[in-house]
Amino acid sequence: MDWNYFDIAIGTVMEGDRWHWRATLPTGMTITSNQGYTTPVQAISCARLWIATESMRRAFEGCLVELRDRGTIQAQEFFNLMRSLEQQIQQG
């Protein structure tokens, strides 16, 4: 079962009795999930969520870096906002 999500190819691989997602980036680099899932559909769904979350995290961090570099926010504010984002992501 393979999917294409924002030009990132997502497939599944079985390791033991669990399914893992494997994303192939446009650069050719692959990333495989550490966590195993009971079905390939569940693995694909989690891969899509991971991609969306990582994209959002990187975009948010990029914006904050720009604000910090311009002096609009201080380094401590940057740190606090990134920590808050990570906490929100962990809570789901």
C-alpha cells in the first residue's frame, strides 16, 4: 500500500508483526517510523499526521527565527514559544 502525500511517497513495511510507515522524500532520503501499527492503513494515517505536524513545526519555527533575528522577539520568548508548541504537539 503506497500513497503520495505532498510529493512524499508513503509506503508500509512489516517488521515482526507490526506495520511501520516509510516516507521517501523528494530528495530520495527515507524515514521509517519507530512505532509499529496493527494495520497498514493505520500506519499510513499516522505518517500523514507526522508529515503535517513536522511541516507545521518547521514553518512555525522558521517564522519565530525570523522574528527573533529582526529583534521583534527575544531569545527567551522564542524558546518559550517553541517549548509551548512542543507541549501542544505532545498532548495531541
